[in-house]
Amino acid sequence: MFRFLPEPASEFAPEIDWLHNWITDLSVFFTVLIFGAAIYFAIRYRRKGGVDHATPQIRGDHRLEVLWTVIPTVVCLFLAIKGILVYNHMRTPPSGTLDINVSGRQWHWDFEYANGKRTTDHWVIPVNKPIRLIMRSKDVLHSFFLPDMRVKNDVLPSMYSYLWFKPIKTGVYHTYCTEYCGKDHSAMLAKLEVVSEAEYDRWLNDNSEELAKKRMEPGKLGLQLYNDKGCVACHSLDGSPKIGPSFKGIWGRQEELVDGSKIVVDENYVHESIVNPQAKVVKGFPVNGMTSFQGLISDEEINAIIAFLKDVDKYAAQAAAKAAAVAAASTEDLSLLTSAERGERIFKDVQYACSTCHSLDGSRLVGPSLKGVFGRVSKFADGTSATIDEAYIKESLLNPSAKIVDTFGAAGSASPMPSFQGRFSEEQLADIVAYLKTLK
Ligand code: CUA
């Protein structure tokens, strides 16, 4: 009864659940007992027929006194001791933990690994390894909450706080902020992936995302950073004022500051405003409206944002056109998209559920990952091998059992993948191929 906790995913979760369930059951038992008795007596001994009844004089009962003193004492002591033991376990990390730095800021979680890898609102850890989080806030009080792991701790701007747990099963979990910290508190979420040790190592050392960013045109990267780093929340691209000044036509604009002096928006001003936002605040905007991005953004990234701001109207138009194309596509006008973009929509379409079995990041699911799939040389269950090309992809969609990639099934066995024969048109097959070609 009353089992509302998510499935336990950390080593000490079962202990916590056991205690939690005991306390819940005891509370429910005594609530029913006490209220039931009160209601029963109120009815049983109510005043009847307008006549008072004499109340017997009871001077006490030693057996009852002992019972209702000893039983609750034993129960409470038992819960307290059990609680202290569990609490101790939760507060004492074993040696050899994998340490991850966590920092909270309005309204994101940043993670930093020992090799310098940084992520925002997404983190990955290996299963069956004790994890220790060293947490601090960049601004206000947040609280780091992982219900599946049964851990929660405040994250403060004034001191470090810690959490540890040992994940016992792989999967995707949610990280919440559970202390009201401002407007977007409820959106302050991070995705946690618990994966095998090998996958974790691959992910930790995979810098393809950084490489892709290095190849990106600076202004486009700036636009991406504008969205990823949360600038979008406070700075519009269409001239409308939000918490901060709009970016529309910002480059070279003369701004009046809160102290009455004037400034022209140039490289130095943008750089300073990102790392030290309080230095020169534009008149009419809150002095403490923005937190510093010092340490959260590299100089190259700031340069990309500068490139983006120099041509902000062009990039805003591109972003709007893309958003319009996506919106139009959702009403089935796919012709505005490129073939690869249509393929991506098919891949992400829930009715085909491709992503349930094929990851994009190299991790192993039911089927092979599609990361870098095009042109890869694959070994098949029957011992042959071939380069993954257009023909193979089409064959695998229409007849998945034909050539099963080795380690995903025996030769001659039926693939777990359904055939898409008759479900995709030639154009759709070509779109999927075009999309897979982009998955470097
Ligand atoms: Cu951070 Cu709520």
C-alpha cells in the first residue's frame, strides 16, 4: 500500500525505501486506528434521547499506561536507529569515488569532469561505480534532486556541498532543482544517463561535439550559444525588451548606462558584459539582472557570440526561417526542409520509434548506434562484412533480417527490428539515407 516511489536505481535506495515504507505504513495504521476509535466512540457514546448519562470515574490503568508508553518508544527508537544508520551510509562516501563538479545557476546545471569535459543540463555516469558530486551555486540557493537515486542536497553560493550514490542500473533519469530559485525554477532540469563503463569512457573521451563546433561558422556557433547558454531568455532578437536589452541592431549602437555615461557596443563591451555584467549596465535595466559567465564560456565562444551580434539580424532571420520551416513542416509541408532534415524528422517520429533502438552518440542499444554509420565497415553475423552504403540501409529498412550486424543477433535469426516494407516511399528512404550521412 502507498508505494509511490520510483523504481530504485542506487545502491542505498532499497534501504531508504524500506524505512520510508515502514514509516508510511505505521502512520497510516495509527491514523486509521486513532481516527477510527475517535469516530467509533463519538457514535457509540453520544448523548441519546436528550438524556445525560453518568460518566464512570476511571482512575487509570497501569497495563494500558505501560503498553502505550513502551510500544511507541520501541517503535520510535527502532526507526531512529535505522534512520541514523541509513543516513550515515548516505553521508559517508566510500574511497575511490568518481568525482564530478556540479554547479547550479539560474536555471541550468553545469557538470565538469576530471578530464575537463563540461556539459550543461546533461550528464553521464558509469553504472556500479560510486559517484560523488561536489556542488556549488553561482547565484542563489538551488537544490539538487535525483529521485531515482533517492538523493537530494541544497546547492549554495557560499560553500560546497556534497552528495554521493552508486547507480545500480543503466537508464535515463531526471535531475531536478527542488528549491524555488526564480522564474524558470521548474525548467531547471538535467538529463542523467547511467551507462556501462565502456560507454562512459567512450562518451567522456568523445570530443566530436567540440570538433563540430570548431568547424562551425562563428556567427552560427554564436547563435547556437545564444540558445544553449540561455541568453535567449533575457535578450530578444526582435527588438522587444526583456530582462536585458534586445540584440536587434545592437552592434555599434550607442547605449546610455545607468550612471548616465554613454558607450558604443563593440567587442570590448560585449566581452566585459559577458564576464562582468554589472560593470556597465544599460539604463532602464536591472543592475543585477544577469549573472557572470566567467569560467562558463571560453574566449572562442565569446568571439563566436561577437560574430553573431555583428550580423545579428541576418542570423535572427535565419533562425526565424528555420523555425517557420519546422512549424510549416509540422503541418505536413515538408518541401521547405532539406532531404536530411526530413530524414531526421522520420528518425525522431514516435510512430517509427527508430531512436528507441538506435542511439546517435555511439552507445549500444537494441540495435547498432547510428553515429558515423555511413561508410562504416560492418561485420555481419554470417561472417561476411561490407561497407554501410545506401543499398545496405535501404535493405535493412525493408528486410532487417537479411544482414544482421555481428553481436546483434545470430546468422539466420530474425531481427528484432520490424520491416518497413510498404511503410516508406522511395523519397522517404532517400531522406533517411541523407540524414544518416550527416551523422558523423
Ligand atoms: Cu534552481 Cu530551483
